[in-house]
Amino acid sequence: MIGLVGDTESLNPELIQQISPAIEQVLRVKKPFKRASLEFRYGEPSEVVVSTPNGLVTFGQNHPLVTVAGPCSVENEDMILETAQIVKASGAQFLRGGAYKPRSSPYAFQGHGESALGLLALAREATGLGIITEVMDAADLAAVVAVADVVQIGARNMQNFSLLKKLGNIGKPVLLKRGLSATIEEWLMSAEYILAAGNPDVILCERGVRTFDAKYTRNTLDLSVIPVLRSLTHLPIMIDPSHATGKSELVPSMAAAAIAAGTDSLMIEVHPTPAKALSDGPQSLTLPDFQHLMLEVDTIAKFFGRGKPCPYATALPKVSYATNFAIV
Amino acid sequence: MIGLVGDTESLNPELIQQISPAIEQVLRVKKPFKRASLEFRYGEPSEVVVSTPNGLVTFGQNHPLVTVAGPCSVENEDMILETAQIVKASGAQFLRGGAYKPRSSPYAFQGHGESALGLLALAREATGLGIITEVMDAADLAAVVAVADVVQIGARNMQNFSLLKKLGNIGKPVLLKRGLSATIEEWLMSAEYILAAGNPDVILCERGVRTFDAKYTRNTLDLSVIPVLRSLTHLPIMIDPSHATGKSELVPSMAAAAIAAGTDSLMIEVHPTPAKALSDGPQSLTLPDFQHLMLEVDTIAKFFGRGKPCPYATALPKVSYATNFAIV
Amino acid sequence: MIGLVGDTESLNPELIQQISPAIEQVLRVKKPFKRASLEFRYGEPSEVVVSTPNGLVTFGQNHPLVTVAGPCSVENEDMILETAQIVKASGAQFLRGGAYKPRSSPYAFQGHGESALGLLALAREATGLGIITEVMDAADLAAVVAVADVVQIGARNMQNFSLLKKLGNIGKPVLLKRGLSATIEEWLMSAEYILAAGNPDVILCERGVRTFDAKYTRNTLDLSVIPVLRSLTHLPIMIDPSHATGKSELVPSMAAAAIAAGTDSLMIEVHPTPAKALSDGPQSLTLPDFQHLMLEVDTIAKFFGRGKPCPYATALPKVSYATNFAIV
Amino acid sequence: MIGLVGDTESLNPELIQQISPAIEQVLRVKKPFKRASLEFRYGEPSEVVVSTPNGLVTFGQNHPLVTVAGPCSVENEDMILETAQIVKASGAQFLRGGAYKPRSSPYAFQGHGESALGLLALAREATGLGIITEVMDAADLAAVVAVADVVQIGARNMQNFSLLKKLGNIGKPVLLKRGLSATIEEWLMSAEYILAAGNPDVILCERGVRTFDAKYTRNTLDLSVIPVLRSLTHLPIMIDPSHATGKSELVPSMAAAAIAAGTDSLMIEVHPTPAKALSDGPQSLTLPDFQHLMLEVDTIAKFFGRGKPCPYATALPKVSYATNFAIV
């Protein structure tokens, strides 16, 4: 058997097969994702531009770091508004908050559903932040799209292909979280579903994978996806250190590492009173800790050429090692 | 911190806490699944009884082995009828066949959908076999339920909680495949979703988990789930060696091992011409190989006290080691 | 790039490369193990014949099932003799018992070392059983070889290449346990180290691999290695359900499954009083439970054509599905 | 069953057991590592001070970043001297280079052994760099210790307890690589072996763990160990992005991320001509690429308060988020 790998269009498999009767088969091996591939855009990173009340926000390799923050679930009006105000004041651009929550147990809090969407709309109006929230069920898609600026597909639904196919013409970008044990290729194939359905705006979010050791971290954050994805796809990248580690005290150093590795955006879980959170309390930063962290995030992003205020840092060539150097 | 594990109802946590001021907290630790737990039925295994044209078929620990066989996907009338005839002739009770296929790639064959359901109905009528087919989308549920005797939830949808919640009153048993990297507890919690929604008939199907080595098998078949599930749940168990190994030549020995370990049922992939199958060819047995295997399966099942024709084998005490002995 | 896979000796890579300037490289891809490969013996399984006081015992695909049993560690004379008597009486051929124990903690019991070897020699003399014990350190090799009929290399030392190289001319067979996360190929390469060093007698022992779920089993027993190894290597196979599951109540059904899948031998942990064992108590069967299990093991082995007393069972063609049928 | 977790010395388990006959057992649960624990040093990080010809180098949380670089194996005098000169010129403090190589295959290059040690001594003399090289066999320990300034225990020998016990009085620090699928706790327990044997100088090196996806990276770099280890142990930390990723183009961004996450040192593989390397070529940086990377490493380390020239950067409080903030 002979496998043709790489740019093999000019090769004639039959010609190769004729060399010897010992050759049973000649096969072309190609990447299974096409629209998601870097080649599809001739090596150019794509930009996902989101219109928020506060203005356009662009996710992309040549743009400032974007930060998304908020609670695991929208619990009530006070908590979401209080959180949104601090998220806004800290300089983040998006508020995340779950209305529909995928929970292992049917007896656990499942999210407040539509009423939570209403509270997110309220928070959006109050702060001008863009809204990112998860859809789990095609039946809720219209309601979610009506409120969300970016629609999230959670890790457990990364291969819910029926749902992915329905995201083609929603007119909103999709944040696609990596499945708990999804290979990079499967993840990109799921992005391909959305792209093939007609929606060009997909952001890939790493949130930790499942490994043999879950004693000290909930999942294992795989930061090497950043340079790997850069070599495979044009799509923007987000890192979620909160779900990856499952512990708020591990979030700051992993956020810093993610920026250093070249992420385009961060998703961070915050809650006014983590100890009383209805879900994911242990991984949520308090509001003051988040504010503290954002000061560092800004400084670090600026250092790595991904700072918010133009002009970008000049000390280092812009995002040199994390992207061009690393990949070329 | 003190954790109370086991039957701790008679213990008063406050009393324990008063022993010393050094004790910060006393917590009860319980199994998170209730309706799925063995205790819920006071240690009695449950039976899932399915009405097929050929008569009632019972899945359960105290019943003969049930076999499900068929192609990955329903490709056309000829192939599904030919397959169904052989499946029936070989002594299996159910025909499996995909109408809706979860495929990693949007460009891969996605199943023939509703027309395939029609062909399954045809095969059911022609052979009297029960039908097991997968539903991926709530929108297709009514159509699937109209044809299927058992509705399958695939590995990728094991934590599609929106879908699970809709299975409560469909009036058909559910075959719940284990997710690719789902823990046993998560799997039982997903069963709990279905039970809590009102459907008491759930069969658990192991189909291999994802590990570090996928060179010689597609997944790693975890047969130890059989005795583990026996100690945790009353629900019947199915083993799918075809998806687990991904290679037809590994199926026979794993089917034998599954019976020896005490499985209640088997799911085996067969295809008239595996080399031309639209999906999962390498793991499909040819029809003659399946017939050959079924002769062995019958002999082995009989030896282990799970043979079809009553009275059961008497040489060994019925399912002794695999269940009672192993667990008590 | 072009990879040549399979029997490619007659192909000239340069000739292929000349077809087009677009071909950068032409590579032969071969199995990395040679002496361990099935081809090395032209498809014939090898036999490992061990001389014990009770006579020759042969490990191999065309031979009766061999059983090895004993405690995790040799604790004192009484317990090892008592255990050995029951192991012998139950029909097993080998006594296992640790003199040198690899323990995660430096503070845990490390085995009684040389004095334990003396007790194993005593038990050998008293019962005629062959002895299998582990060597961890080249410095102890001579002492271990002096007592052991089969020298065990534990999972943690599977890639201790320095040690493997020293096993070439010890004149005793080697039992090579699979590493906790060793691929099948790495395992066979470690066997190749021993074979290449000059020792033709290697038995491969699966003892469970590390996966994401260790709540209900210590490791995940990978029984599919049996048919996979049959297709790759001529070496005999042993299955250790005790270490794999870590729970004595799971051992019987996994032992039965292993026989059904075609294993050549079993290793089972037993202890006179598991609750008081210095190591691995939870996975040790009591002596009566072991005797009970051996009755079933014998019956099952006989059924599958691997029973001790000749003539073999005639109901089924000898080891049909588990080996020839499964692999060819 | 009742488990006592935390500081439970003042609790009397028997007293608790007497509360009710329903309590079968009361157990104390403690961290299994003691000398390696952060508590052992009352929360103070330890320092590993190494004397090199160029002066003392200190590994530790409150010290500048230390860099170790060199080829996988010492191939000949020219290549090791050329590499050492560039490593020195780039500002690294240690030269790594394998004399004894653990290789999966017995037919692969196993290192030049003692003659390679001689070449390392030569390189040490020529450049003043400290030497780090691996020992695989206790028989080679004296020879390795005679040349090495830090003795490396490789991932495959992390649980070679016989070898670990012999490192107590060698008078040289030990670099302990994490096993391929070692939990953090097992890793610390292996460090405990060395500490308990009498050697207080242990550096922990993360080099990637084995997961389900090895298509685009050789292993999965687990950077979250940095803040986790900070909360558990006083020992210094090293990150090896070369072995973790297996691809030189992924090294720069992972090195940056490691510094951002708070590592104390880096190990990076370099080779004059990676394409011709006898081992691990694909993960080795060329000498010019390494020089380029070191410029960035220095800038980044300085930014994070871990720069070589005192005084440290003042823009940010010293190692604030990565350690104190993250952990307290």
C-alpha cells in the first residue's frame, strides 16, 4: 500500500501502481477539513467581528486580546447586573452567563432558561457588553439568537451534529468549545459543519481535556492547541482556564500562559459570591480578584503585542514567536 | 472535614461535629443516581421487555442473551432486506441500522434519514425482527419512534441532555450508549435523566472508550463495566464489540468475552459487502461470518446459562460467577 | 511524501521518487519489532516451557490454560505456605509472591527482599509449584533467578531498558507486564529487548491500563489485546484481572472473559486474610473464593478447548473463534 | 465508613466509631508525601543551588529563570562543542546531552555511553556550563555523577524505585521528569523517595503527558502543574516544551507560556542539524532558532520578574499572579 501525503495533485496514482504488481493500492491522504483549513484562506487568519452596544469587537490573530467574563449561570437580576458592571469596568468586552446549563445530573440546577435570557438582555442594555450564552437545544435557538451576540456550543454538544447544522444562517458568530476528549481534528471537523452550513464566523474555545489525573485539576488545559491550530486553521482561538482547571486559584497563571502562547481571547468565570454559586463556584473568581487579574491581563497582553490601546507595543515584534515564528 | 460514606442515615452529622472544634464540616456522600441505582429496586435487576412482531423479547440479567445485528447504515432496500433475513435466520432478535448517522465530517454520508426508516419498517415486516435505530435530533423523534422498537442514543449524544429529557414518554425503551470518555457515573446519570423523565426502560450499551492507544483498535472495550454496573444499577447491559474494536476480526473473541463476563445482550455490525459499506466497513462482519459467529455465540451463551432454548444449562449454577458470585 | 507499507522489498524507492519532482521523500514503513513478530516464526505461536518440581508446564496458544496465583507480597512463612497449599490444591501451576515490591510511597512496605525469596523456595519445595516473582533491580537478579522459575518484570519497569538488557542469558523465562500507559507496540518493543538480548522465552501480561475513570476499577482491563497480540506476535499471553480491576469481586467475571477471549494463562491474587494484607488487599481473593473460582475456571477453560485433562473438549473446534477465526 | 481529611491529629477515630454501630471504619486521609510537601518547609520554596564552572546557579521560585539546552544525545565532539558554545553564548546556564538514551527499540541508537560522558566533561570545561545528563542504570551512576552537575531521571524511570533509592548520597541535585502517565501525586511520591534517601535537592520537570490525541503533538504539555505544584510542594519546577510537543515549531510559544505560568526553569532541545540528528530531530531547534528564542525568553522572563540581570523588573510586583496570587 502506498499513501500519498501532501500536495499530490500532480501525481497519478495509477502510474505509481504500475511500477510493481506488489503495490496493492495507492491512496491520497488529505486533511479532512477544508473551509476551516488555513489553506482555505491562503494562510490568512480570519476575523470574527461582533457588533456590541459598545461598538465592534474583533476576534483574530492580528487584533487585541478579547476578554469574556461572567458567571456559569444567570441566577438573578442583581447578581448578573452587579457582575456585568464589574466585568465592564474591568475592561472586558463580553458577558457570559448560562441560561440553559448542561448538567450531569437531572436533579442539578438546569439554568433559568428564557427568563435568564431576559436578564442577559437587561445586562447588555445596562453595560453595552456583548452577550455570549450557550444553546443546547435547537428549539431554543431563536430565543438565544435574539439575545446573544455570540452563540456558544458547549463541550458536550461539540458533536451534536444536528445542532451544528442549524447554525448556518443564524447571523451570529458561534463559539465552539472543544469536547472533553475531542481530538484537534474532530474539533475542526465540527467547526467545518458550521462553516459548511453557511456561517463563516466560528471561534474555537479550548476548555481542558479529560486525562488520567483529575485530582488537582478538573481537566487538563491543552495550551499547545494554540500553535497547533495556528498551523492548521484560520479561525480565532479562545482559552477558558476556568473550566479547564476547575479551580479559581489556578486561573490567573493559566490566563497569563494562554496570552503568552498567543491566544486571541480569554473566557473567565466570575461570580459575586462563588461560595454560594448555583454551579461551578470553585472555579469562579470573585469580582475583586477578577479586577485584579484584568490589570495583569492587560499588562501582559500589551507586552505580547495584544494590548487594547493602539499603537501596539513595539518592544517586541508583534506576536512574533507565538505565531509566525512558531509556525513557519 | 469528615465525609460520611455508605448507609449513614442513622448518623447525626451535628453530633459528630461536636466531637472537636477541629472538625470544620461533616458531609454525607451519596451516589448521585437514584432511579438507576440497584438500591432503587432493592437489589433486583430490572427487565426491559420489547414487543416485536416475532414476540416479546426480554433484556435482563435473568434472561437469555439477546442479539442485535445489522449494518451501520441502511443503504438501500436490497442490502437491508438481505441482511435482515440472515440476521433473523442466525437467531438474532433485533435488526440495527442507521437512518441518521453522526459523522465527524459534514462531507461524509449522513444516512438516508426518513427513507431509511421506511426501509427498516419494511425489514421489520419481512422478518419480524425488532428494530433498533438511532435518533440524533428531537425533530426526528416521532418518526424514529414510529418505526423503532428500541430507540438508540449514540455515544456522542450521551450528554445531549435536551434530547434525553424528551425520551420520557415515547413509550419505547432506550438504548443508551456510553460516551467516548464518559465515566461510569456520568453514564448512569444520563440514564437517570431518561428514568427521571418517566421512561423506566433503559439499556446501557458499552461500545469502547477512548484511550492513549488507537493503533490496533478504534477504542478500548471496557468489559469490566459488566460486573461494576451489576453492583451499581439494575439496568440491563449490552456490549457492542464492533464499534469498540473497529475491526471485524476482533469481534468474535470480544463477543465471547462479553458473554463470559455476563452481558445481557450483544450488538454486532454486519454488512453484505463490508468493503463497499458507506460507513464502518472495517468493523462489519460479512453475513457468512456472522452466521458462523452466531453458532458460537449460542453455544457459549448456553454454556453460561444464558442460552435461548429453555431449560437453561444445568452444568453450572445459572450465571453464577458473572453476577452473584462476582458482586456479593 | 510517500510511505511504503507492507511487503515492499521489491519496490525501489528511487524509482518512485523519479515519477515526479513533487515527491520529496519515499519511505519504507515497517513494524518496529522483529523477533517478537508473528512473521518471525512464520505464523506459528511460540511455546514457553517451564520446568517446575511438579513437571513441565507449557505456556502457549495450543496448550491448556496455565494459572498463576498467590499474594501480592510474601509476608511470612505461614501465610505463604498456607496460600501455596491451596493454590496447589486448586490446580494452579505457579505461585506468585513479591519479595521486592514497587510501591508509590517510600514509606509503604517494600517487600521482605531476600528472606522472602527464601520463603518462596520453601513453598516451591513444599508444593512443587513453579515460582514467579518480580525483579526490580539488576543487583537482585542473581538472587531472584536462583529461586524463580519465571522472572517477572513489573509494569513500572516495562521500559527500564537497562534491566531488560540483562535478562538475555538468565536461563529463565520472563513475564513482561504491560506498562500503565504503554501502547501495544511499545510493549512488544520491550519484549524485543529481551528477545534481542538472547532470551527467547517471554510471556506478555496485560494488567490493565490507565484511563480517565478510576472510580470503580483501579485500571481498565484491555482484553482486546488478546486477539490483537495474536495477529502481531507469537508470544504467549497472560491476563491479570486482579491488578487490572483492583477489586476482588470483579476478578471472577474478568477471568472468565479472559479465557473466553483466548488467553493462555491467568494471574490471580489470593491471600489468606485480604483485609490484613500488607499490600493490595482489596484485590485479593480469599483462599475459599479462589478455590471456588478455580472450579469455574477449569470448567470454562475446558469448554473453550483449553482444559487441563486431555483429551480436549470436542464440542467446539479447538480455540476456534478466539484465535484462528478471529485473526485470519 | 468515615474519612478524616485535613488536620485530624486531635481527633480520636475510636471516639467517632463509638457514635453508632453503623460506622464500620474511621480512616485518616493524609497527603502521602511529607518531605516534598510545602508544609514541610512551612510554605517556603526551596532552592537548589548548583555549582558550575561559571558560578553558582540557583533553581527556585524567588530566583531568575534558569535555562537548560542541548541535544537529545551527544553524537560527537564537534557537534557537542559547537552546540555548547551557542548554548553558552545565548545565555543558558546548563548543557543537556544524553550519554545513555532510553529508546523504545533495542535497534535504535542507545547513546555513546561513557565516551559521551567524556565529551560532556570536555564541553563543560570549554564553556563553563553546568552539565545535566540522564542515568538509567545504577551501574553507571558513579560515572554520571562524576561528570554531571545535575543528574536526570527520565520519564520512563520515574517509578524505578531501586534507582531512586540510590540517589540519596550522590552529592548532586536530581532532575526528576514526570512519567508519561504519572499523576501529580505519584510524581511527588517519587521525589519523596529521593528526599527520603537523603538528597534534599530535587527539581521537578514536566515533559508532557500521554493523552488520547498524539496526532499533532507527541504528548500534551500540562502547564497547570505549575500553580498546582506551587500549592503542594516547595520543590523547584522545570518545563520541557521540546519533549512535550515533539515539534520544534511548537517550542517557542510553549516556552513563553511556561514562563508566564511561573516556571523556574526551561529545558530546550537544540541541535546543529536537526534533520540529521540520531534521535529526536523533529523537536530540536536549530542553533540560530535557539539564539532567537533566547532573546525572547530573556525579555519575557524579565517582564515576569524572572530576568537574569538584577534588579528585577519593577513594572509588576515580582512573580505576583503566578505564585502568591494564584495560590493563596
